[in-house]
Amino acid sequence: MATYKSVQKMTPAEQQEVSSKQWDRYVRARDNGHLEYVDMAKKCDAFYRGDQWDESDVAALDAEGRPALTINTVLPTVNTVLGEQSTRRADVQFKPRRGGEAEVAHTLTKLYLQIADNNKLDWVEQQVFSDGLILDGRGYFDVRMDFSDHVEGEVRITAKDPLDILIDPDAKDSDPKTWNEVFETKWMTLDEIEELYGKKKAEELRFIAENGNGYGRDSIEYEENRFGDLDSTDDYLGAGIPGDDDYRNVRALRILERQHKRMTRVMCFVDPEAGDMRDVPEAWSEQKAKKFAKQYGLNLIRKVKRKVRWTVTCDKVVLHDDWSPYNDFTIVPYFAYFRRGRPFGMVRNLLSPQEQLNKIASQELHIVNTTANSGWMVESGSLVGMAADDLEEHGAETGLVLEYNRGSTPPVKIQPNQIPTGLDRISQKAALNIKAISGINDSMLGTDSAEVSGVAIQAKQNRGAIMIQVPLDNLRKTRQYLAEKILSLVQTFYSERRVIMVTNEEDPLKPREPMVVNEMTPEGRIINDLTLGEYDVVIATAPARDSFDEVQFAEALNMRQVGIAIPDDAIIEYSHLARKQELAKRIRVLTGQEPPTPEQAEAMAMQQQMAMQQLQLEIAKLEAEVRKLQSDAAVNIAKVQDMTDVQPQMRLTELQSQMNTKKEELQLRRDLADLTNQTRQSQAETNAATRIAATAMQTAAKKQSAQPRSVNIPNSPNNQ
């Protein structure tokens, strides 16, 4: 297995070896498809913005006095699909799997929603989705821990510029778990490098910044998206004049950040009963690991696994080289269309018909412009007070009066060129091709005529929605990757007790309420332990809730009125009640459709106990009344034996019957309570048995996760 030195212990020769290998991998990824992608992405982005003419074509048309007209149909076409994405929200829920608990799954769901809210995930997702549609099929999330606002770290989600991300050229699958490496390139000043990687590294790069003797200019990353324009006279290192002290520290240098997987041998704790495996903290010695395993009944094995190595270089200087604190890449991709390792976007196939439409529209405009001044036929010297040049300049003016000499041939207007037959049909065909290729019809654009019925419009919208379902389905896949990534970070880094402020479930407008996770009780039980268990991610996509739920609620009520048995919980789910999820869950618990939570079970037990106490009081009251009747009968036995007076006997029989009934009900409630307690006890014993070794492994995991909290998470100055 390969051995790695820390950056601080690397010699200049070793640094050059690492940086040279990094550069070679970068060049391979750049030259194997990324150059072509950048060119196409820039062209697609320009077409979306309305910059749709080649500079040479515009210059040629200007020289001929012809217009270059732009009829941008790409913009509304793409915006229609973006609108579809914005109206389809995703409900993300976590379901317990092996070792998971329903209560913890609910907590994870609430935590995910809060993470999404803190990161304004809706807006970030819209940026990534639009990148995928416009920038030739590629958009990227970046998901990592940020320690700037919380000592234990918080999940941060951002959108990356697709032009700065280079994928493993050997990758064939859209799943980043199958990739071997991913590059991100960026430009940083010496001041930024010093702040993030230290003064020593900045000084090592100062000579390169001042003299520019690096690996050479790379226009791909240098022309990254920014607000400021670039000066073509700047050297590859950035703005400013070489040697000018005023600009020395603000010149930008190209940074290559590479996350790549490497095989390494690690020691693992193994739970012999559950089969769970956790890596031994890197700082632990083998002797310490063996002692820990023996103490908690764990097995210790060695295995070879793929881990993520994080290497950051600038020219021949290694800025960072260490194992990543994350289990996988921080990059989560979105590909609008993906075919055998070839992603592409929506705009690519609209380029040709859009160019055709622009050229036809420009030709039509040119013909119209030339109609007004098509020229004159004039006999030489026939004009009075006007030369032929004057007629050429003013011949198209309204109200022009021409005076010519008597006896000469009068000036004759030259008939202009007519618009070629069928040119308008070609223009219409180009517009129709754009609609046919994109799947966006007039109904989806909202340009259908008023005579079209609502049913017909809805049918056409549904057909159009089918055409754009592929990029939306791929977005759903990306949402799955994103949720799984967030879950991994939460289970790794949210290992200590912390109080998380979450949105109030009853009323989102109220202040956030605290939610405690990983809290140890006096009995040794951990409440909301997020680090243990496996959970499935369930994503449901539906139209916007404000409109979709209203329709569903009305339809559900109508179906119930005609006799269809719509469950009560389904009715409540489609309502606008503030606590509808809780109410629906209570109904399912009461009807036996869903097991109650520990809190609900405790409340139900208390209610059951109170009911039994009430029954006991009623039985005691009945017994007292029976004893009184029996006493009265003994005192006045003659009256009781008188067959004409049967009222006391009837009353006594009635009371005994009521008492027997209530005793049977009481016994039934007692049996039910015993059964419930037995079930809860059995479940508690099962949970406790599965946690014995897992808790020990959790302790090791917490110690491991605490190691890199202060170091080794690159590209965030607040992490150092």
C-alpha cells in the first residue's frame, strides 16, 4: 500500500512529484472531453441570453448593410421547463431500515427540512437545474461541513459552476459513487492562499506570481463566470502588471483541487451479532484497538477499502494532501439528459432551428428595408434642382416632389424585390421545430387562442409535460443522491449532543423551537441518536402544494360522497390544517394502521389506566348499592317475599347485571394493558440487545469524528 507524508514534511522534490502527477491527471481530464464541453456550454448559455450571432457573421452583414435580427425563442422555452421544476416540490422522508428507529427517522426528516431551509435549497436547486438545462446538461451541488457558525459544524449546500468541475473521463455512470476522481479549478490571490493555507505556502508561490513561470495559461478556468470583464492583455496569473507592488497580492493563481479514491488498508471493529462495521480511528494504535475490541466484545479485522484522498496544488506547490473527512466526494451532479456517459442539455438541440429562425427573420427585415428605397431610373440631366445623388439619398422620403425638364423621360421607381414565396412558411417551420424538439407547446407557453377549450388545453399541456419528464426524473435522482449525502454527513458529524432550532410544526410562522439530539438520559439511554442505524430515503414529487392539495382535497371529498371509502387520514393529508401530519398519524395509530411512538404509547397507557380507575369506581358504587338493597331486604323480609312487590328484586337483578358487565370490561382492559406492556417490554429488550455493541462502536466513531474538526477540510477559511 502507498504511504503518504503530510504536506509539512514534504520536500520540494516530493511536492513537485505530487503536483506534477496532479497536473497530468488534470490535463487528461481537460483534454478528454472537457474542452469540447466548455465550448458547447458557453454557446448554449449565449443562446439562452440572446447572444446568438457569430461575430464574423455580424461583421459581414454590417458590411452589406443587412440587419442581424435575434428572435430569442430559447429563453421562453427553457423558462417554461424551469417553471415546471419550481412548481414541483420534493417531500423527503427517512424510513428506518436495519437498526433504525421510527422516532429517529422522524427526527432525521425534521433535521433535513431544517438543513434545506438554512441553505435555501429551493434556490440552490433551481440554479443547479438551470445549469443542467442550459450549460449543456451539467449542474453540480457541493455538500460539505462548515464550521464558521457552529463548533460541531453544519451542513452547507452550494451550487458549483459546471465549467470549473472536471469529471473522471473514465466514468460511465451518473452516480458519483462510481467515479474515481473529480477536479475543481479556481483562481485565488496570494492573500486568499495565505488565509487558507498559511503564510509559508503563500511565500512559496510569490515568485511564481511575480514572474509567471508556471505550467502556463489555461483559458478554461481563467474565463470563469464573474461580474467583472477580463482584459485580454492580462497575463495568465491575473490582473495587474508584473512587478507592480500595488497588484502583487491580488494576482490570481490557478488552484487544482482533486478528490480521488485510493486503496488503503484499515482496521475495523465488527459487531459479531449485528454485523455492523466501523473504522478504527486513525490516531489509535493497534494495541489500543485490540483492548477496546476485547472490552466491548467486538471483532477486529483488517480490510482494504477505497477512501477519498483530497489533494490541492498550485503550480509545483502542494497546498493540501490528506485523507478526506468525508466518505465520498462532496460533488453531487445533475445531468439533464444522460446517455452512456454523455450528458447533454436542452439548448443544444435548439441551436440549429434558432439560427435558422434568426437568419430568415433577418432576411425578411432586409427585404422590407430595401422596399422603401429600391432605386430610380433617371434620364441624365433630366432633374431640376436635384442631382442623381440627391435622389439616391432622399428618394425614400414621404411627400417627395420630383421636378424634371420638359420633354425628358420622367423618373421611374424601380420595382423592389418581392419576398420570396414560401419564406414565411420556412420561418414558421423553424419556430415549429423549436416547439417540437423541446416538447413545449403553445398551451404550456400560455399562447393558445381563446377559442380552444379548457379540456383541449389541459390535454396539450399533459402531452408537453411527458416530453419534459426526462430532465425532471433525472432531477429526482439527484435529489436522492443529495438526501443520501446529507444523511451521511449528519450520521458522521452530528454525533454529539446539540440543540437544533427547527421550524414549528404547528405553525411555521411561529418562532423556531428547540430539538435535542444525541442526549444521554440518566438511565444511559440516548434520545434521538442519529449516528446508529440505517435509513432509506423516500422522495415524493408533486405539484405545488397550494394548488395540488386543493384539487386533491376536493376530489377526495367528492369520492367519499359517492360512496368510495376514502380513509380519514388521507382526507386530512390533503387538507390545509396546521397539524395535519400529526392528526393523520394519530388516526392511523388509533385504527391500528401504524404503531404508536413511545410518547403516544405512554399517553395511551395513561388514558387506559384512567379508564380502568373510573371503571373500578363505578363497580364499587354498584356493589354498595347492591349491598344496601340486600340489607333492606333482610330487615323487611316479609315485604321482599310478597310476590306483589317485585321492584326491589328487579332492581337487584339489574344492578348485578351492570356490575358483571363492568367487571368484564375491566378485565378486558387489564388483559389489553398487560398485552401492550409485554409487547413494549419485548421491543425494548430487542432494542437494548442491538445497542450494546453498537454503543461501544459509537464511542469510537465519536472520537474519530472529533479528530479532524479543526483541520483538513479544505477550501473554507473558517475550517482552519
